[in-house]
Amino acid sequence: MAFPDGFLWGTATAAHQVEGTNTASDFWALEHAPGSMFAEPSGDACDHYRLYRQDIALLKELGFTGYRFSIEWARIEPEDGFVSRAAIAHYRDVLETCHELGITPMVTLHHFTSPRWLMELGGWEYEGTPERFAAYCRVVMSELGPLIPYAATVNEANIACLIRRMIDDRAGTDAAPAPAGAEQAPVGVDSARAEKTGPGEEIGEVFGTAFGSPSGRPQVFLFTFSDTGLEVVKRAHVLARHAIKEASPSTRVGLTLALQDYQPGPGGEKAAGRRWAEEFDEFLAVLEGDDFLGVQTYTRVLVGEDGALPHPEGAELTQMGYEFYPRALENVLRRAASAGLPMFVTENGIATADDARRVEYIRVALEGLERCVDDGLDVRGYFHWSALDNFEWMLGYEPAFGLIAVDRDTQERTVKESARRLGAIARRNGLA
């Protein structure tokens, strides 16, 4: 079958993971802090801040019709209250390049990284963060709104719930699977130490060193585990949505969530249901007034009565340590449809050095997506994660999620077969 007219076929990146030298951000500080848990610093990354024109042109040549990328708050507002006109001009050119090439942009306004100065105020546990985030969104949309048809306020607003649960699972049993469901999981956390100190405390010690915080509280977005922090994130989305709508009424606004395909094992029905409720149902109220939901999923998690179960014997694992399970996309879309919003698949993919497995993953995932669309689910686009092999947070550059390989010594791009296959699907707007 053909997908609906106007269905967006794209790929995605995040600013800190591809742009390089994001020196005003909290994560740059973490990467260079004494005792950092990062395998290596991001450095020049993929130099996408300089090479964005050639990268977007390559996506167009491959057949893609959409590109999801993030605008970096730390570049727009490197100091509290100071707006960089140069950064605004840069992102205007990125957006204009997309439009000139016939690529529909979807902009994420916060993809994990924040300005350093926000950490000094208390980061994502500071009660004033939602207002500051909304003010930043208003500036961006006042300047660039006509060029942004789709805006996602916060990438994976529920990620702290997911990571907290992962740390609990890993600390509770050596048999629990490695982090699953989101490409950005904190694999570097010492499970034994986390079991003694509680989720986030080990991370907090390093973060306190990086930002001079005597409390050592984990204030960065990814590791704000407290209920207070989650409420700050939710309120930030609501205020940002209002700001965007006021500044650019034609822009469609949404939120993205990291969603895992929780499947109950023996006796695990209630436990699996609780996990889905915590990571999805708890966010339904803040979606009211949104124009779309961004669905991000990678794999399944088997759940028993007492927590996550080990991977099935002989299961194929990705470089991130979770199960190769592309059918998760269909299962999650069917459950997420209960929100009653149009959906975009804003992330879906695997980390693997074997591109033939990526080709197979895409094939199976898209067959499931096709069944969802055929059954009447309102899915309006698919953005594969990711465009480029990039900086994978604590794991550095080893995991390969990209459709396009990057030689970090020369910044030369090499198109993989998976990119050609997915691009061909985009050109014909249908599976073979």
C-alpha cells in the first residue's frame, strides 16, 4: 500500500550529538569534569554546525522529505538573558536550507542539553526553569516561527522516569537486561554503587563537581529523578506551548515521549501496566492542547512480577545491549494512539556495526507501521534515528545509529545501504 499523501519520511539528529564544540552547555561541562563517566568528550562531533548544508543536501538526494533536528538553547542564550544574534542567524539558514531543498523541518527546542548557567540556578529542579525555557522558545519562534511548521518542545519529557526505572532494575539484579527503549540510556552508571546510594546519587556526585554544587544534586535534564523535577518538565512544556502559539500561531506543537514495548512475563501483567502508566498515562494531561505526539521507541522489555526479566535466551542484542526487536514500533503506536493525537514516529532505529541488520530492522518496523496506517491510526511521518553516526552521550562514538557513517578524522560522510533503502521507500511513499 502507499502511505497517505504528505506522509513525512525523515531522519533525525540532536544538536549536541552532531554540531560540535557546544561549549556553553551543561553536557560539555560534564564531559570534561574530573571523574566524568563519559567514555570521551563530544569535541567536534560531526561538525554539523559547519557542514549542515551538505548534510541536508545529502538527505534530499537520498529521497527524504523531512529532517528533525534540535536548536541548541545554550547557543541561543549562552548567558542568562543574552540572545546570540549569530546563533539565530545560523539556525535561520539551516531552516531556509531545508525549505530550499524541499525538506520539511521539525524542530526540537530542547534535546537533553541546557545552558550551563541554568545549572547554577538549580537546573531542572529550579522552579523558575519553565518560565526561562518558555522565554527562550518565544525568542526562537518570534524570529524563526514562519520557517518552523512543526515544533517539539521537549525531547522525551518522560526520560527521567525511564532512566530511574532502568537503574532500579540493574541495581536490583544482575540478571536484569541492559538499558532498553531509548538510545540515550546511562549505561555508564555503576549498578552496585547505585544500589547502595539510591538512583541518581552517584551521578549527582560527578555533577556537583562539574557545576560547583555543594549538594551534588543531579540538576541536568536527563537525571532529574525527583517528583519536583518531573513537575518542572511538565510545566515547561505547557508554558512553552503557549509561548510558541502566541509567537507563531501556524506552527504545530507537540511533545515527544520515550516509550517501551512492555510485555508481561509470567505474573507480570500488573507490573508491566504500572510501567506504561508511569511513562505514558502520567503525561496525558500535559498533552491536552498539543497538535501531535512524537513517539520514540526502540525495543521491548519483558516484565515479571518483581521487575524487568532477562532477555530471552539467544536473543540478538544491539550495541546498546538491548534486544533487536523492531516489532516494538507497531505495538507502541497502537497503545499510544489512546492519547487521541496525530502521531509522528520521531525516533526509531538501532545501534549496530552490521548495516544489514539495520536494513532488516527498518523492514520489519515499517511493515508494522504500514499495518497501523492501514488500520486507520493517524500516523503522519517516520523519522529514523539517526542521520549520522554521532556522539552517543556516555558511550562516546562507539555505538553506530546512523544511516550515514562519519570519519571523525576527516569528517567524510559515507552513505550506508540502509540509507539508500529507506530513501527509496521515501521516494515512492510506500514499501516495496
